Amino acid sequence: MIIDRLLDLEKAPAARSYGANEYNLDRYRALLESLANPQQGLGFLHVAGTKGKGSTCAMAEAMLSGLGHPTAFYSSPHLEHFGERFRLDGIPLTAAEFEAALQSFFDLLPPEVRATFEGPHSYRTVFETLTALALIEFRKGRDAARAAGRKPQVICWETGLGGRLDCTNVVDPLVTAITTLGMDHCRLLGDRIEQIAAEKAGIVKPGRPVIVGRQKPEYHDAVWPVLVSRAAEMGAPVVRAWEHNPVLASRPVPEGQVVRMRFPDGAEAEGLLPLRGGFQLGNLEVAVASCWYALRALGLPAPSGEALLAGLTGTSWPARFEVVERTGRPALVLDGAHCPLSAEALGREAGRWLAARGEDRAVLLWAMQRDKDHAAFLRALRAGLGNGTRIDRAVTYPVVSVRGAAPEELAAVARKAGLEAEAAADAQSALRLAESAGLPVIAAGSLYTPAVLRRAAVTPREEQPGANALPRL
């Protein structure tokens, strides 16, 4: 496949230093120019952040779709195949559709540009190529929607790395949004939270509203001046999502959680959010405010809170505290937490979930990339759990990637932290080992493995017609 010939920074980020010369957006704009600037004339909701940007986009996609708007959603990474990164009206491309679209993209390139994909290049990475492909496919979707007389399309546009130099930052959005910030990708983005905030705030555009979500208390005083300063520089109105449309209450239900929100007109409304976790409430506030201002930017009246939340039930975002229940086997939680910030949030939610089940212990099923802070991840996860529940055993396994940490290395980190630990050769055998304790299993550390674990978690008996088989991604 074409992308096999390209530089994959998700697998080998050290292949390129981080800076304006290497991550040169002018060179990337030149590529888009050769493709007739597919980004122009599209309506983007551009989201950056350390944690929650994908969930925020998924919620916004569902709410906008519920209001009758054509939607598109570009995200990364995928769980099963590359096509999942491209959703039109909530439906991802199949693997076959993705390969056909990629070949069509390659055929569109002028000969002189196509030649640059055959050898050393300055900006032909997998992510940059996929981003250009997304713009082309989403433009087709917009044109089809217009021809059908539908409402304006809105694209939920998730950044890849950082924001300022990210290739998604070539668009002119309706609105930008910054979700919760924390310490991740520090080798590239900086080892101070102010540096990371500055990189994320690089997506703020002149005159476009910037929606800011709740920040961790220990970071708020450092992050807020950076975001406000960038917004002032750009003449961008700042919207505090937690003030604009705060979540007033939530209660768990089998399908996820029912949330109650207050809207700018003072009205309150309830809706079903089919995602678990208290950490999703801040993301929901950002998603609602982003939809609100995006529609205003399109010259449309602000929707009622009830109308917005009615579409929320269509949110689909797997492996974010996704609970897999199976008869006769321990419950399995799939979560893509891979940095200390998300690990702490996972721990808090896992503690509440375990307590509600009458459990006080769980087994950690653990895989991570080599370039992450493994010890800090464990500390944050256990801190989030608090004193009422605990994880005292870990089963480690590999991420199939050149960036993947060796299971033995992760097991050593776990033992040093005081956990019993065992390394497994693959995800399937790791799951069997974790289940052997008879305790709930929490799988975390990477978004590259939940799909494999989900397949391993479904027995042949459960896959028979009429059984409660797991949903297809």
C-alpha cells in the first residue's frame, strides 16, 4: 500500500526533530495547493488537547448529526484499520473503501508531486498524507450534501500532535477548542505545562471563538494565562465551557450516564451520554459549546439544549472506559489511557465502578509505547483509584510496533512499584492470564491494542447467532 512507503511518525517519532523547519506548514500548504486546496470552503470544528479531544469530537459529531447536519470526523489513531479515522455522517470508511480512496488520492497528484512520494522527502509522512486524503474525502461529502439540499456540513477535526505545527492546522475553522491539558509528548512539546499549552493554543485563529475546557487545578494557573494571551493576540473570543453550559449533575445508567446541563438561556435539559466516566463531563461541556458557536458562525440560530442533547445518544467512541461483560468470565474494561493525566482519570472512574460492583481489587492488563513514562502512568492510575480500591497485579504484553515497550520492561516497572507482575508473549495469552485471578480486568496503556483484546474476549459460543456478541468497530 502507498502509505507503507511513507514516514510513520506514530511508529518512529524520533525520525524527525520537532520544529518549524521540519514540521513546515508552508511546505504542506504547497502540497494542498497541488490538490486544488481541498481545505478551502469547509466548516471545521478544530480540537486540540492532551486528553479528551477525540471524545469531544465524537460527542459534537453526534449532536450535530442529531440536528440534521451532515458531519465528518477525522481522528487518530485507529483501532482496527485506517478507514476508521474517516467518518462521514458517523460511518467510517471500510478497509476496502480506504484503500480505494488512497489510490484515487495518489492518482490525483500531479506527476512531479507524485514522484516525491517515491523517495526521500520533506513532509510526506503517513499522518500528513492521511490528512490530505481526509480533506479530499470530506470535500466530496460536502458537495454531495449541497447537491442534496441538506444543511451545512460541519467537520470535527482532531489534531494529531500538539497543534501549532500539526498539519491539521492549515484550516480556517468555524471555532477552535482546547480540552484538558497535561504532560505528554514532553520530548517534543516541552517539559513545562506552559510550553505544552502554547503548542496546543497554536490552533487559535483570528476572530474565531476558542472554547476552553476545565483544566486540572494544579495546572490551571499556569495554563490559563498562556491560552488567554494567545487568544488576545489573535483577537479570538474566549469561551469558558464550564460557565457557558455547565454539567449540573450526572447519574450512571447501564447505557452510560444521564447528564443534566444548563444552557446560556438559563434553560436546563437532560440527555443520555453513552460513554462512562466522570472525566467525560468536561469534554461534553466543550463539545456543546463548540457546536453552539459553530452553528452561530454558520449564521444559524443557536439550538435549544433539548435539541442538542437529543443527538448525544448517537455518540460512538469505543475503548474509552468501555465495559465488556461476559457470562462466566471477569468483566473487562477497555481504555486507551496512555499518559499520567488520562491514567489518573481512569483510576478515579475505575474506583467508582469497582465500588458499585462491590469489588475492591482489579488486575491491570498493561501495554504501552516505549517512549511513554511508565512509572508515572502507574503512579497516576493508583492515585486515581484512591484508598478504597487497589490494583496489586499486572499482566504485561507487547504493542506490535517498533515503538512498543517490551513486556518484561513493563513488568519490571510494575514490580518496582510493588505489584505482582507477569509478562506475556501476546495480547491473547495476557488476557487469559489476567482473567485467571477471577477479578475484574482493566486494560490500559495504549489505543493500539483494544481491538485485539476485544476479539480475544469474545468466545466462539458468544459469537453464535442470537448471543450477545460485541459490537463491530
